[in-house]
Amino acid sequence: MTEALWTAVDEYIIRMLVPPDPVLDAALDASDAAGLPAIQVTPNQGKLLHLLARLQGTRRILEIGTLGGYSTIWLARALPEDGLLITLEADPRHAEVARANISRAGLDAMVDLRVGRALETLPRITAGNGGAFDLIFIDADKQSIPEYFRFARKLSSRGSLIIVDNVIRDGRVIDAASPDPDILGIRRFNEMLATEPGVCATAIQTVGAKGHDGFAIVLVTI
């Protein structure tokens, strides 16, 4: 198995099951033109997020890490007309691109993009008493995943789904001696998850156009 083959299979799946979408394609093009890193979810992963949100009957979504708004659009499209998605982005330049992409998708009314470091924004959301989120997607800096997860637990309730991206990192997550802050953050998160009361969780490896990585999927049970 090679990365070229993984990518070819991804392209086949996308061609068969993820029809071309001018709005999503434009979001990718705009992000690329603005020089944003090409680290957003792939189209088939975006559709997976969309399907999970629909299965949840989601009305409120929290996304930590907006980038250019590609996954934001996939998730927001799963919401009812009166649904809400709050997305957090630390980089003002990324946020500017995302706002334009979200607006082009016609989702301004249901997407609330907040600019600033998530660890500064999340306490305000927690104190805001807006209610629990049905789905929380964490796709931001990996060294802070444990802190993001602590907030996600505070902002969730029984039945909420928490999804964490990039938890395998080309298999480097198993290296207990790694000094990489991203690997350390993911390993701390996994250790937290293994002993966290009130959740049922697993992690899935993925291969494809983004290489070897994976998602953690957490169902809040209490």
C-alpha cells in the first residue's frame, strides 16, 4: 500500500459518492489562492462529518478550528434552518477567507465565526449559558487538544458527539518517547479519554489523500 494508491482510492470514492459542488469547490480554490495551508478535511471526510451531524439530528454545533471554512460548510449544511454553528479561528487572515466562503454558501445566518485563540474564547462560550452542543468538532492545534476536550465536555450533554481530527499523525502517536508537542498533546488526550467517566469512545485510523491519520469519536453518555 502506498500513499499514491490511498489518494487514488480517495479520488475514486469522491468521484462516485461526493458529487461536484461549486460552493465547496470555490471554498477550496479561495483558500488555496489566499495561501492557506491545505490541511482541511478531504471531500469524503467532509461528507462523513455532514452525515454524522444529520444522524445526530444536530441543532447546535461547535467547531474549534475554522481554517477556510470548508468543514464549516459541510457541518452547517446538516443543520435545520434555525440551527446554529459557532466556529473558532485564531488567525484573522484565515477567518477573513472563511467568512467569504461561508457567505458564498448562504450560511451567514446560522454560522457565528469568532476570531481569537480558542482557549480565550471557550471560557466565554462556557459562561454564556447558551446550552449544550449536539456535536463538537475539534480540528485545531494538537498540543492543546486536552484543553479543548475539557471545554468540550463542559459544553456537551448526554447524547452529544465529540469528534477530534488528526489523532494518528502518520502512526507517530505510538511513540512514547516523542518530544513533538503535537504528539504529546494527542497522547495526553488519549490518556484522558481512556479514563474519562461518562463517555464511550474509539479512534479510527484513516488513509487517503491526507496520508495516514485518523479521527477520535466520543459519545457523551452521562
